[in-house]
Amino acid sequence: MHRFLYSQNGLLATLVGEAATSFSPVLLLFGFTVIATGPALIISRMIAPRRTSNPVKFLPMESGQVPKGEGRTHFMMQYYAFVLMFVVFDVMSIFLYAWGSSILSLPKSDTLPIIAFLAVMFAAFAYALYQAGRKNIW
């Protein structure tokens, strides 16, 4: 038995077994998803009313009204800097919340990466403010 565990085939079988057990919750969830959604889709297709297609159904509507004008609008560049600042602040707040909620249990050496992260984020924020100050971008 010991020879089986330490042979090449035995080691490979042990590694495959460990990988299979670590992925078993994912495989179980995937199996449950297939088993639960398959019959739901089939039953909904069977009991759905079959009507002939109405041409009005496929018209573009917006709140019951036929839309007027172009479907695409131009993005005003005066808001570009505010969009940049929002994206920077959004990403910064997500990471700072995760770091701040666990700061008491982290070693002091984990403060340096967050300072580097804040430096990069504040540089991006400064660039967005610089873009906001430039009047010739719109």
C-alpha cells in the first residue's frame, strides 16, 4: 500500500482525488442548476400560450409612445472628468472598505500596499481634476 502512495501513478491518483474533492461543491451546484432549470424551461415552453405574431409587438416603443429622433446621443465631454472621478472613487471605496474592515487583524506590513494603492488612485484622481480644469476638451 505504501508503494502505491509513493509511486508515480499513486501520486497522480492522489492529486486527482484531491482536486476532485476541492471542486465537488462547484460540480454539485452546476448539476443542481442543470436539473432545476431544464424542467423549468421545458414546462414554461409547454404551457405558454401560442399566439400569432402581432406586427405592433415588434415596433420600438418607449413608455407606450413611438420614439422620436435619433436613438444615439452624443456624450458631452464636459462630464468626462466627473465620470473619471466617479470611477476612481468607486474603485477606491470598494478596496478601502475591505481593507478597513479587517485592519485590526492585519499585520503592520500590510499597510504599505494600501498606501501604494492610494497613491495610484490619488494620481488618477488628480488627473481627472486636471482634465476638469482644461476647458478645451469640450
